Amino acid sequence: MRSVIYSMAVSLDGYIVGPDGGFGWAAPDEEVFRFSIEEIQGVGVHLMGRRLYETMLYWETGDQVSSFDDSEREWAALWNPLPKVVFSTTLTEVRGNARLASGGLAEEIERLRAEPGEGSIAIGGATLAGQAADLDLIDEYRVRVYPVLVGGGTPFYPQHKRQADLELVETRTFARVVYLHYRMARQARLRTTVASASRPGPEPPGREQGIRGVRPHTP
């Protein structure tokens, strides 16, 4: 089943956008940008709200593309053809390889999980991610923490209805940024349950060796 991931840059005090609406502090250096290119290669479809969709149109603007450096052109070559689903109550049309959501968030994710295809289902923007978290639809959280305190704005994680236990999967340290990759703890419990169920139990007393020999092999 395709995983739903929420990956964003965040300030040390937990915001993706500052109180003035700016996020210039999150501009990646070459090393972090290269890491973002690697990450987007594992995405099969991207879900987003109107504000993030309009922000990311920067990468599809022709007069901008001509001034891109090699890394930026590589990112644009991956981002622009990536299928996108936009959730908006005000937009009537979108451009590029994007479509407006035809159903609710849970319905769209269920449909995308069921479709054949590779790559994760990425979700961007705190509002949409918060809705997905409230519905227990996010499987992984990937956070790039920047060394700045912005003092307010849009929080990375606005969900507040319940506790969410996480399992640390990976950490990476760049020159200025720390990357944290978490998986929902329910995923770890599921893997443990499946492994336990597939593990052969003790043989009944008196069972013949020859009979044991025909038992199906369990990896």
C-alpha cells in the first residue's frame, strides 16, 4: 500500500511560515536542495491546498525556467510532470499536470492508495496535512529543521485532537539543517504483528518429524 508522507521545512519553534507570511529563512543550500531532489524522486503524486499550489507555480513559469541553474532545472524536470491533486473551494481550474480534487480528502487518498502505481502520496501544506492527521491518514513525517525562531505563524502540525506516537526512522545533519524522518508507531506495530503471525509456533506434542516436514515454509 502506498504511504502518505508529510514533508516540510520548519523553524526550530515549529512553524513553516512566519507571522509575516514569509519563509525566506527556509531557502535550501545546495546540499539540502540536492536532498530534496532525491526525496521527490520517490513521490508518485502530490496533494496540496490552493496556497501551496500557487506558490509552486513558480517552477512552471517560463520566464523563470530560463534563469534556473542546473539543480533547479533538474528539480523542475521532476516536479512539473508529477501528478498533483489540488484541494480548493475557490479555484475553478488548475494548470500543468494537476487536477482539482473531485472528492473529500479521505476519499481521494483511498482512491490513490487503491490505484496501481509506484511512489508515495505526498501531502503539502499545514492545513491539508492537519486534516489528514485528524483522519489518521498520514504514515510518515519528514521534517527539515532550520536554525531560526520565527515567533509565530503557521505551525507545521496544527492537529490537536489526539496524541500521535511516532517511530524515529532516520536522521541526517547538514551544514545548517537537521532532517528528521518519523513513521507512525501504528506502522511499526503492524509490522510486528505480521511478523509474529507468520512465525511458526511450537509443534504439538508427539508430532512426527515426517509430518513436520510437509508444513509450508514460512520466510
